[in-house]
Amino acid sequence: MMPIPGGTFAMGSERFYPEEAPVRQVRVAPFLIDATPVTNAEFARFVAETGHVTLAETAPDPADYPGILPDRLAPGSAVFQRCQTFDLSDPLQWWRFTPGACWRHPLGPDSSIEGIENHPVVQVGWSDAAAYASWAGKALPTEAQWEFAA
């Protein structure tokens, strides 16, 4: 863990995303943060010891998506895709939902974390990260702590 001294900084933006406004002064107390992201190997140990099932490994609840076709309710996650041409106003063009994509299979069912055990874990949601942090005796940084540390 790396110590981050407390301080005050300007958080927010008036220029890009309305939800980031207004710019405000935020004071952050000293805190600790991991110097590196959680790796696939570390997350695998957590899953082996706890039996945790990630959001991407869980089929969506049909009640949350009335009228959706049943074949669309597969566990999976969004995977980055390169575009030949792109429109900056359409951020969804960069992502495709891939059934079977999860932390064990980051690009889909035909991929694996074999050989990339020391890479950062991907395809985990906030609740998965919070469960890992709790298991590891840590806590996720707040939005203000994250921005201040950056």
C-alpha cells in the first residue's frame, strides 16, 4: 500500500460532462492505496477462497429487462472492439456485448488468463471489486481519493 498525503484539490469539470459540474474544492484526508492494480492471479485466489461469482458470470434477471428475448439474458460482458471508421458521438461503437466474457475469459469464451496471470484483472464490476477489497482487508478508494491520487 502506498501512503497518499491529504490535501485539497479542484474536483469536477465545467467543460466536458454536465454530471461533473460544478467544480468544487474537496479536502481529502491522508489514505492508503495500492500501488498496482489487482492481478488476475490475486483475483483468482480470492475467488478460490470465497466462491465469489462476478456480475459478468451472472445471467441478468429477466424482470430487469421486460420483453427481452431469452437468448439475450446470457452472462457476459462488454469487450472492446476496434473500428475501421468511427464517430466520436457514439461511444457504443467501441464495445460489443460478448456472451461468456468474464474475468476468466476476458475477450470471450475462447480466451483465457493463462499467461497473463500478472496482468490487471478485467471484466469485474464495482460490487466484485468491493467484495475483493473487503476480503483483502482493504477498501475501494472514494471518487475524491481516486482523483486526488491520480
